[in-house]
Amino acid sequence: MKATKTESLKVTVIFAGDDAYKASGATATIKIIKETSKFAAKKKVFKVKKSKKYTVTIKSKSEKVINKVKVTLNVKGKKYASNTKNCKAKFNL
């Protein structure tokens, strides 16, 4: 199951029992919190002569690494896309 929104879910687990163990069950509530992310990128000015490398760091609001997300930069109408690996998206501009 993938969390797509903030919500509370009730989970019920039931064991029917067998020859060695009695039947049992329990109910629990799981609270799903969708946390906002933080985007950290330093302002850069490049000369046009050759391509430059640029790295963007993606972390959650609580400083946890966010992996496997797509990041897109728009530079003067041209789009550059990269996927994060170890919370970093690398671009060749």
C-alpha cells in the first residue's frame, strides 16, 4: 500500500489458532503523516562557453533523505530532469 494522503487507518490482525496456540487478535490505529519536503539549491551563475555540473539536495522537513524522486529544473525555457540518488539530483547544464 502506498500512502497518498494524511490519514488514520485501523488495522486488525487475527490469528485463527492451531493445535499449539490459541486464537487471538488485535486492532491498532496507524497514523500516516505526509511530510513536506525541503529544496536546497545554491544560486549559480555560469558562463555560456561549456556545460556545467549542478547538484540539488532533496530532504524532508525533518532532514531525512528523500530518494527515487524526479527533479526538473527550468533554465531559460529549457528543461533538465534527473532522479535523486542519496538525496542528490545531478544535472549537466
